[in-house]
Amino acid sequence: MRFGIFYEHQLPRPWDEGSEQRLITEALEQIEHADRLGIDYVWEVEHHFLEEYSHSSAPEVFLAACSQRTANIRLGHGIIQTAPQYNHPARTAERLAMLDLVSGGRVDFGSGESSSIAELGGFGIQYTDKRAAWLEGLEVAVRCMAETPFTGHHGPFVDIPPRNVVPKPVQKPHPPLWVACSRKDTILLAAEKGIGALSFAFIDPEEARHWVDDYERTMAERCVPVGQAINPNVACVTSMMCHPDEDEAMARGLEGANFFGYSLAHFYVFGEHRPGVTDVWSEFQERRHKLGYSPEAALAARREILGAKAASGDVTGLRGAIGTPDQLREFLRRYEEAGVDQVIFVMQAGRNRHEHIMESLDLFAREVMPEFHDREPAHQRAKAERYAPIIEAAFARRTDEAPALPDDYVLKAIPKQLIDKSENEQGQQMLEKVADDRATIGDDEFTRTLLQ
């Protein structure tokens, strides 16, 4: 099994002038350290306007910075919001390809649609259109990376004429595809499209087993790949903080994990938010006992076997992989036995401290991770053999619906268009002279006039 670390760039109030810069600087240091330790992935979200919960609106910039500080860790967009109103598909393809180039081919392309009114409304996306817009943006972005040239697209959310979108990514035909999944129906959708499933539902291993089984069965029965390569992987997200003493691990990690759950629900479920005014951290502090996010209750109700939840019944704070190395080892073995391919840790959450995250990564990499990495090659070989006929059958169902490039399609510079339209022979001669001149001499006033 592989391991990743996940960043929302959470920043609870109150803020000072240096808060955001300090947050990003510390995150970069954590990722650089994780790379040295052998952690497999870093995943970075794209969110907009979600104060305190996520200050990560430009993941491509952050991941580019990571690429220059690391050598091996894979750089996961978890996710890019691919609805064209958020990101034009050609721009998505261009940014992904450039990141793949500067990182030496280490990019994974996770996509998603968002469900918060702050984001959907901020970009003028109707809730009822969001899935269709996600899919169209994803399909077009993948084609832009894989086709030479891209032959164009006409759809309800975006129109693009034929162009050769450059640069192209290192990974051919495109980086591995993933989609954010918070419900079982999205897991099945991922399987139908041949996309890896990034589960952000904080599910326990025993529940994950059913999701993995259903994912594989769905892919075998009805997958039609959205891309030109299939990524048959399931990843699960969980909170994490590791320390030799369980009580200290809980003290260091539980409040942050609980704020992660509370702030997410604030924007996606129950919250009323006044931009620039609402203090989510203060509300969390005031209401956590009432809403069941109490670290004290979780500490009192802790179980010998870790779960994605800290306690049962109505008191359901997130715990996940917060505990001792032995506890984490047993917890993660259950995910491994369930067939999960990657566990992604949420560590930078709430007010979790930078030094505690760094110490936790050290301890995990030294005492827990090696046995899982030792078993990973055998897992990959067995999985490749099992999925080979599934993938072959999936591509047999796929039809290429990309339009053909017209034989006479040509892009003409604007002065050339105007002169061709006017059928002006003198103008044609002038353009030929300009072309000849540019092949032999430098700029001149006439050419500068044409370019204005």
C-alpha cells in the first residue's frame, strides 16, 4: 500500500499579516521532508472562497513549488475543479503538462465538481449542471493533452476550435486520472469512467472493502474509459498523528481533525457564512460539544482498534489514524486487507502544529511504513494481472467520438485573413515581401504597424 499527505491549507482565525505565508512555508517544508522519508504522494486541493477551511485556490502554483523542492514524491491534484466556468479545459491541460515537465513526470490529475454554494455561486454554476460541467471539462482537458492536434469541441459548457495544445505532458498519453468521491455513487461513477477513486468520506476499512469490491465489479461490467489510459486505484483519506504515547497523539491531532470535519460541514451542510466576517474557529469552539466534535468525549470513548470515527452513536468526532505506531500499523493493515491502494493522511488541519506534523512523519516513516512498502510490489503485480482483462474489455467498449480535423483547416494571421477576404493582389504581394524580409532582416516600422 502507498501513502500520501493531503493539504487543504487550513487557517483558523484569528489571522495576522504573516499567517498565510507562514502556513505555505511550513507546508512546503513538510512536503520536502515527506519526500526525503519516502512518502509516495502529496495531494493538493482547489477551493475558492472557503475561509479557514481551505486557503488553496491555486494548487498548480503550490505544486510547482513542491516540484522544485522534491525528487520522488508524486504531485497529486486532489483536485482540479474541471467545470469550464472554473478552469478552461485548454488551460487545465497546459498547466498539467507544464507541471509534469518541470517535475519530471510526477503529476496525477484528480478532478472534481464541488458542492458548496460559495464556489458554485461564485463562478455562476448551477447545482444541477455541476456534474455535466465537470465531465465535459475533464473530457476536453484530457483530449487537449493527448491529441496532436486537438481537433476541437462543441458542447453545452465550452466551445474550442482545433488547436495544437502545447506543451504536452511527460506521461503518455496523459497523467493518471482520479476523481474526488464523497459518496458510494461517485465511486461507481469513477469505475464506469476508468478513473481512480479519491475517497474523502473518512470511511472505516470494513466499509472500504465494500467500496473496493463494488468499484472493481463495476469497472469489469460497464467501464467506458473517459481517458486513453485507465487508473484502477482506490485511495482513502483519514486523519493522522503519530506519537509513542496515545494520549499525546490524541492531544496533538484530535482537535485539528475535528475542526476539519466541522469546517467542511460548515460550508457544505449546515453553515451560514458572511464573507470576511464569520469566524468558523470560534463557532467550532463554542458548539463542538453540542455537535459531537468534542476531543474530550473522543478521548473518553477511544477504542483499542482505531477507526475513521472516534466514538460511536451520536458522538462522532473524526479520529482516523491518530495514535501510536502499533495502533496505526493495525489500522492500516485493515485498509490493506480491504484492497485499498493508497491511504492519504490529513495532518495539516485546524491548529495542528508544524513541529508535531514533522515528528509524526518521522515516526510513521521509521516504524510503520516500511512493512507496507515491502509488500507493495507483490500487490502491484497481482493487481495488474487481475485487471488486465478488465482493462482490455473496457477499451473494447470505448469509441472515439472526437471530431475529425477538416482537411483544409488552417489558421491565418489576422492581416492575412483581411487581405484574403478582400482579394487584394497588391496586399498579397506586400505580405509575401514582409515574409521574405522577416526571413532575412529584423523588425521594421511597417511590421510593427501590422501587429498593433
